[in-house]
Amino acid sequence: MTSPATRSLEVDFFRGIVLLIIAVDHITGSVLSRFTLHQYAFCDSAEVFVFLGGYASAAAYTALATRRSDSVARRRFFKRSWEIYRAYLLTAFLMLIGGALLMALKVDTPMVQYTEWPNFLARPFGLTFDIALLRQQPYLSAVLPMYSVFALAVPVIVPLAQKKPVIAMFGSLLVWLAAMPLLRFLPGTYGEAWSFNPFAWQLMFMTGILSRVQPISDDFHASKTARWLTAGAIAIALTFAFFKLFLETQAPPGYMKQNLATLRIVSFAAIAWIVARGVYAGWVGRLARKLPGIVTIGQQGLVCFIAGTCVSLVLDSTLRAMGVLGLGRYPSHWILGLIADGIAIASLLLLARFWADRKAAKAARTKAVERPAPRLPVIEGRPVPAHVTNPRER
């Protein structure tokens, strides 16, 4: 979609959409969440986010290795892993604070348990160590430890995917097949401590990497085979949507998402191919240029993810509290849900713009400090003032 040295507008756009969806999907009473991917497919925003994470990681690593060196790129991703781990600790801390506030305000919601606050009251030091060692991962922070591990692996798997893509793909498949037994070797106080089994989800991350370093050619996109694949993908997507809307009576068990079940992979693959065709046709790029705010959210992914978890927790708890007070009953419940959706979206748009401006200002100050002062010409041992164009004018 882009050259190795540039960011992909489409990827940033999709990351922005996914971050917004993650925020509204975790708001009970959200109206927009009734129209997001999980309602019509056996996958959700998690697959999209991890796939895009692999794609963006491969793009960043190859660009940095090309401009600087492989060692610089490796150091950058080691640093990135540490940044994600710190973001995980911050998110976990914010979840605990949220649970404390919910308990103090006596809001009757299961979110209190999910934040691990009651557990923290029972054993504060033990839980603190468990969180730091990834043995317990409070609500909505659980995806970040997996990303931290993936960032550490990028310097190994991106070069492998570039040079030996078949080995990279089949190796990833083998790890995915062994994901459930391997889960026992991860630190955890219980089997569900890791909501996302990294041994399973690495397959989605690797697929994103391969999509970047081994892109589909224009010739294949123009071929008859691509058109047949598109027809098959549309048929699969529509079949799954019909099943989800009219036949499914209860949500799939949690272990299917935790271990990236085959059904979720097939569902995602069908939708991803349809979207890839839209990207190839230029439709997504044109839409992204009309919605630059969403692109900015995608570019500020980590900070917007942390903010989105906090915003969704606050809005979810608020709506639940208003429901207890009788303010969330029909017909006002959908109005409150739309208001919550609007607050969540506006919050991320404003934060992303603020953070992007802040980073740009910081980069400009750094560049100004590092820029060497212009050297003035010297005549007869004395510097010539900048405004003098002819030495004889002195």
C-alpha cells in the first residue's frame, strides 16, 4: 500500500476506527456498539488491531533499518516493548483507581470485580507484584502484555518474514496449534489471567507482518483468481452475518477468543480480503483523507488506547448508575447511549489532536536545539556580520 519508508494512511485510518470501536464496545448501553463488527462476524476489533499492529511494526522496523541500521531498529523495538509494559502498568493502575471510585460511590456494577479492586483491598502487596509480573491483568489492560512480548520478537520475526516467508508462516501456524498447552507456561494465577493467549494471537500478528513485507502484487489483484476470492469472501461474510443475526442464541465461550479459534480466523480473513480490495481500489484512502481526525487517533495509538479504556470505564459506570436511578429506561436509554458514544469519540479525537501537536512541538524544539549555528565567513581574522553581503561594505 505504501513504500517502506512512509506510513500507511489506510493503516492509521483503520487503527483509529478500531480504537474508537474498542472504546464504544466496552460501554454498556452504547448504541454504536450494536453496529460494530462483533455483531455481524465471529471476529471483532481485537483481530483487526493485532493484525494492524503486525503490519505497522513491520513497516516501522524495515523503514528504520533502511534509514539507519538493523541495530538501531532492534534497539527501538526493545525500547518500544518497555514503553508498552509501562503503559500496561499505567492502565492497570487506572483500572484499580476506577474500581476504588466505583466502590466509594456504591455503584452496583460487575466492573468493580473486573478492575481487581476488591482483590487489591484483600492483598495489596501480593496483587501489586502479580500485576507487575503479569500474573494478573486488570480489566482492559490485558492486551498490552501480549503487545510487549510481540515488540520484543519483532527484530527476529520481521527479517525472517522478509527472507523466508514460508518458514515464518508455517512456524507461526505450528505455534498457534500448540497455543493451548503452551498457555500453561505463562505466568498467571488462574487459567484466564491472559485474556489473549500470545502463542495463539501471534498468528494474527505474523499475518500482519507478512502482509507488509510480502505484499500482494497488482497483477494478482487484477487477476481472475482475485475476483473469485472476493466472491468467496463476500459469501462467507454474509453467511456468518446471517448466522450471527438470526441463528446464534448465546455468545461463544471465552476460550475461543482467548486462543484465537479457527472460526474467528476464517471470519477475519474473509473480511480482511474484502477490505484489502477496497484499499487497492483507492476507496479507503479517499475516505481516510476526508476524516483526518480518525487518522490522527490511529497515529497516536498507545495513548488513545489508554485513554479509551478509562473513558469507556467511566461512561459504562455512569450509564449503569443512571439505570439504577431509573434514568436509563426506555425511551431515554438509547439517547443516553448515543450521548455516551459521542463523549467517547469526541474525547479521543481531542486527545489525539492535542497529543499530536504536543509531539510535533517537542520535535521542533529538539530539532532547533540540535541544529548547528550557521558559520559566518571570516576575513582578516574577524567574522563578517550576517547582514553584510560584500566584504568591502565593511
